[in-house]
Amino acid sequence: MAPEYDADRPDPPHAGTGGVRERRRAPWWVKMLAFFTGLLLLFFAVTRLDLVPGLDDVFGSETKDRTGPAVLKSIRDMSSYQAASGNFQVVVDLEKDTKYVPDAIKGTRTLFVGAGTVGASVDLGGIGDDAVTVNEERTRAEIRLPHAKLGKPALDADRSYTVSKQRGLLDRLGDFISDNPGSEQAVNKLAVRHIGDAAKESGLVSRAERNTTGMLQGLLTSLGFKEVTVVYGDK
């Protein structure tokens, strides 16, 4: 039996007849994701182009000047800066006599030329956090350092030699029976002491501080500073 035909009911759409299908709506979470994505992109565009003055204050942005600590770390990394070195040569005339005994029997005299080096350095590794001050414009810096100090004299065996050595009869006999390195040590120690005294009077410390000042001024000038002051003083 054929179905009844209702004239008031429209015919269903058929393929190829141009019928309109119902569009599916996007879920709510997709719309929210698109909304917040657009808002985020707008925020980055505004802050990047600085279109809204004072926006940094609204979001609590903070600018920190780390120039001082960065420079301080660079200086500390140098640890002990060997700023100067001096070469010295001394003539040691060491004589040992025995009372009431002629030198021909008991006594020695040694003429020794001692050559060595002494270094002067500035301790940069132990400076405090307040050792470097920088102005707000980052054009002027002041550095406070300890005074330079002399190192221990180092005797150069290749350049040191004995000019002459006079010994009495008993001293010659003693050297023949057994070695006597004590006399050589006494001459070397005396030479080292005289070289150290010569270094103290040579102005090597002042030169080391001048060289350190020049080095730091060159370093900070390359970082953009216009005026660099270095002050020395032991706390």
C-alpha cells in the first residue's frame, strides 16, 4: 500500500538538488581558547610596541641594575693579579772567623753573586661586595682594592755563582772528609734576604698598583665606562 502524501510537508533534500544542510556549532571551549589566544597575542603586540605608556607599572615590571655585581665578579675571577716583576742581583760577601785562631788555619770567606726575581701582585679574589660602586648612568665607576704586596724572592740558580771561596786548613780538611752543604745554604739564604730588601726599596709595589690601575681602566672602558677610579688601601 502506497504511503499517503501530505501536501503541507516539504520534501526532504536530496543529493544534488541543492538542499541546505544544518551547520554544526563549535564547542564552547574552542571559542574560549580562540578568545584567550587572541587576547594574548594582542597583549604581546601592545607591550612589544610600547603602545600603552605605564603598562609596566600596571603589571609590576621591575628593572634591576646589575652592572656593579657583574664587574665585581669579573674582577674576582682574576684572583691574584701579578702586576709587576723585578730582576735583582746582589753580591754576598760572607766571612766566618774563629777567635784567637788565624784565618789560614780556621775561617772561611765566600764571595757570591746571587740573582733572583721578586713579583708584586694585588689580591682581587678577596675584595668585598662594596668594592665596586657604579653611578646610575653607568658612566663612572670606583674600585677599592688592597695594596699590592711583594712575593717571596726566587733565587735563579742558573744566574747565581760563586766568585771565590777562601778556607782555612781545618776547613779544607773538613770538606775533604765530608760534604758541608750548610755553608752553601747560608750564602743562598743571605742572597735571598738581600734581594728581598732590594725589592722593598725599588718601588716595585707602586709600579704594581699603577699597572693594576691601567689594566682595570682598560677593562671597564671597553665595557662603556667613561671614568674609572681605583683606590688602594688596606682595611
